[in-house]
Amino acid sequence: MSLKDTLQENMKSAMKARDELKTSTIRLALSAVKNMEIDKGREATDEEITEVLTREVKRRREAIEGAEKAGRSDVADRERGELEILSVFLPKQLGEDEIELIVREVIAEVGAAGPKDRGRVMSVLMPRVRGKADGKVVNQVVERILQG
């Protein structure tokens, strides 16, 4: 079963259970997938759907941060709920230790010597961790290791 089918089945289940938050969250995610398919002119692959879901999760994290700064705990709570729902459909996220191992492999592979080589490291690294790690965390780990 494809990831899109899984999303659709989960939305049906949420609708039957009258779970408004889950239904609307999955509906928005499916809408984002559909828009991407229209742009590309073809069916989305599971990898592309994972990228869309990752973007949606990132948006929720940013919205939570903004809502907390504005003192809107009600909005932040809803966004947290949506974040939890969407996270279920993403691959297991790598821990910082696992990211560090992959970063060290890539640094050795490209022969990076310092912070000026960050771009080369990131261009090889990101396709390997896409969907499995938060870009901010990856960037911080790369920077920390290249700084020495």
C-alpha cells in the first residue's frame, strides 16, 4: 500500500470516528500532495509524498513557535496536535548520534577540511537524510563538526 493510500485510509477512519482534527489535518496533507501532483503532471511517489509531509511538519513547528511567541497557547496546542498526526506518516527520525555518524562519513568522503566546505558536505549529505532528519539539526551538526 502506498503512502498516499495509507493517508486516504486514515482519513476515512478519522471521518468515521468523527475526529475533526485528524480529518482536517490529513485532508490538508492530501491537498498538498494533490497540488504537487498537478504541478508535476503525474502521480507522486512515496518519496515525494514524504517530502511534502516533511514540509507540512516544518510548517507546524514554525507555527507552534510563532503562536507561543504571540502568547496564543490555543493555536500552539492545535498545531502540536496536527504535528503529532503528520509525524505518524513520516519515517522514523534519526537521532543526533546517528546524524553525526553520517556527517562524519560524508566529510571523509568529500575530504572536507573546514567550515568553507560546508556546501559540499550538505549537497552530498541532504539526499541521504532527507525525510529522516530535520534540516536545522543536520546543519547544526555539520557546522559543529566542521568547526572542529
